[in-house]
Amino acid sequence: MTNIFIFRIFSLDNQQPRIVKSVIILLPFALLLGCKTEEEFKEFYCGNEIVKYQSQEYHTVQIGDQCWLKENLNVGEFILGTMEQSDNGTIEKYCYNNELDSCVKYGGLYQWDEMMQYTTQQGVQGICPPSWHIPTDEEWKVLEGAVDSQYGIGDSTWEGYEYRGYDGGTNLKTTSGWNYGGNGTDLFGFSGLPGGCRYDIGSGFFDVGGSSYWWTSTEYFGGSFAWFRSLIYGYPGVCRDVSIERGGLSVRCLKD
């Protein structure tokens, strides 16, 4: 879009202004907005928007006051589970059982440092898209309270360890894809799939189809361990626990 502006040049003749020349200037709309494009000024509507990032597309879902990506993150170059992810300027990911189709279905698995991009700052963007971040332990508590029918946001039950709540886990799970009759209701559209995890030592992977694990950006007492969340087929609640940071877990991103 281009805007037309007319500037008139005046001279004073016996103290009376007189138009000498009119100049027409064409200015692009983006320049008038401080070099921002019209797309950048488009209002973001969570739930209707698709986020395009690193050749992937992610849907969004509004849950309470939070806007989440609806799929696990799947960015980076695949490396074997026997290898360690490293600070080499390239995002690296594991795929369950070293099968690329697993990353397509469940997203990548990441060590904590790789996900955080080698900082310990809570709520950092890490490997998330611009304007999104790795959710903190506290932000996960807000999600849990928003989706549980018995224990709301701020309830002390969310300060506990392991499986807490009444039915928050059931409401976060997908309605299909879980083994052992462990499907959920997906009541809020979070679409939690059982992507399993990578062990912290060696190349082993664990429990695809039966459980899901997501990192938070909050370390546990300052090093080597970090908080995560987990859903499992036989439990209706949500697990809050810590894992050694060398493990490979899934990542969900939260809107800034």
C-alpha cells in the first residue's frame, strides 16, 4: 500500500504567505509504520492462527488466559539416540527409536540444554518460534488448574509432586492413540499424544503409546535436573516431577 502526501512550499511576500511550489511525495505504508509490514500489524487470534516455523506448521489453542501450540515442537536436525545434543549452532533432535516418522507424529525429543539454547533463564524462547517461549513450572501449574474440574488455578494441590489433580490429565490427552485403554477426552484441545521419551543414558527410548513427557524451563535447585510434566495411560491426573537434563523429552511452546 502506498500513501500520497502533498507538501507545499511557501514564501513570505509583504508578510503574506504565497505558495511557490507543491511537491507530491509517495511513501510506502510500511515506511509510515516504522518499517513494519501490514502482516506484522495483523492481530493474533489464538485458536484460529497457524504458526509457520522451520518448515513446519503448528495449530494454536486458547486454554484460559494462555495460548499454546497444539502440537509438540518438531524442529532441528535428526541425530541418533546414542549421541549427545551439543551447543554447535544447530538445533538437534531425537526421534523415538531413531525413526523419522516418530518425529512427524509425536514431535522431536530434546535434552534440556538444547531446548533452552544453553541458557538457564526461565521462560526463554529457546527453540520455540519468535514470540513464543518454553513454559515455566508455574505456567504449567496454571494450565493444570485451567483444565481440572475439581482443583482450579492456584489450588495448593498443584504444588505437589508426582500425580496430582482429579481429571486434568484425562482432559489433556487425545481421544485416540493411547495404549491400554488410556485415551482421554481432549476437552480443551491440547491434544496430548503419548510420545514417550529418551533415557538420559545411552540410546534407549521408553513407552511411546503409553506416556508423554514435556520439559519446563525451570531448573530444580539450580543444575543437572529440571521440572517436567507427564501424562500416563492409567492415571487421570498430571505428573509433576524432575528429570536429569540429559534425558530427551517433548517440548510445547507458550505464547508470550
